[in-house]
Amino acid sequence: MVALEIQAFNESFERCMEDRGFFRCFYDIFLGISPEITEIFGNSSMERRSHMMLVSFSCMSTGQGCPLVLERFVASQLVADEPVPSHFYDYWLDALLTAAALTDEHFDATAEAGWRRVMQAGVNYITGRGGHQIAS
């Protein structure tokens, strides 16, 4: 089952990356979750946000963990020298899955499970929750 989820994720990921509206869709959803999120992330340019998302996606989706790149991502997310609250990454993942479902016309339960499996590993790394392995 894990192999099917990862394959469904890879295919869905490619379709989402081909859609120029994916990042805008994601950020519209993410920034709309909470005024707190908008306050922290709403002032950065869409170009910068999209670049950071692409870098973090690339790391998370390879299955390698890319600790150095993820550490840089974490450092870039510091707000007034304070880390972004861990629960924001739960919102981030929910917004990501919603954006994928809206963008990828072939998105289904297997693709959702794959997105969650792959991206949750990165979220766990970033937030220090452990569980860095993508496949179990």
C-alpha cells in the first residue's frame, strides 16, 4: 500500500507542479485559515513564497529528508527571531492537501494518503516531532 501511495503522490505532485495556479491556490487557502498566519506570511512576495515552497517540496518529496535544506527552510521561517509555531505546519499541510485536491483532477484517496505520508515526514522533521522516515 505504501508504494501505491508514493506513486500516486508522485503523479499528483507532477500534475500540481505543472499547474501555474497551484501555489496561488495553496496560499489563498493557507492565508485564509487564520489572521495570525496572514500577519506572519502575508507580506512576503508570491515569488518568494513559491520559491520556498518549491525548495521545501523538492526536499520532502525526494524521501531523503535533505536536513541542510530543511534547516535553511526553518531558519527562513523565523519571525522576529522566533520560530513559526508548530501548529502552523498542521494548517500548512491541510491547505496543501486542499490545494492539491482542487488542482489535480485525478486526486483521490490514495493520492491524498501519499501527499500526507510524504509531506508529514518533512513537517515532522521541521517541527522536531520525529518520524523522519517517509515509508514504513
